[in-house]
Amino acid sequence: MGKIIDPRKFGLHPKTVIEDIGKDRFAIVIMRKSRIIMSDGKKILEKAEKIRTYHPRAKIGLKTSAPLCSKTVAFLREHKIEII
């Protein structure tokens, strides 16, 4: 497990969990049981874009224990967000 970063550093809500998983690599962590659907995917993309404004070369991933909707997986991959 990587180092947890203060999300306010990126202008995100304090309850957002951001993990530093390597050089210029960050993971948005969502631990829940309910499925991640497209509306969640759009919010994840917004968070990733905020991180990229502070770190333009950053590679963003999504670390989750929840099942993902297949459309959401395709949407996130299209926007270069890795599913971890």
C-alpha cells in the first residue's frame, strides 16, 4: 500500500482518499460494496483531472473493491485511468 496524500493538496474534498503509488503515479481509492456506475466514473474523471492540473504527467489509477459496470471500465480506460 502506498502513502496516503492529503486530497486538499489537489483541491479535492477532504474525504477523498488519494494514494501515492510511485513516481508520478496516484490512485483514487474507493472501498465500498455497491457497484461503481457511470455517474461515479464521471466523478472519478473529475478528480483525476484535478490531480493532473497539479501533476500534468501523473498517471492516475482507480483502486477499488467494488464491482464496476462494463461501460464505466471502458470510459475510464478511454480517459487513461487504470483499474487497479
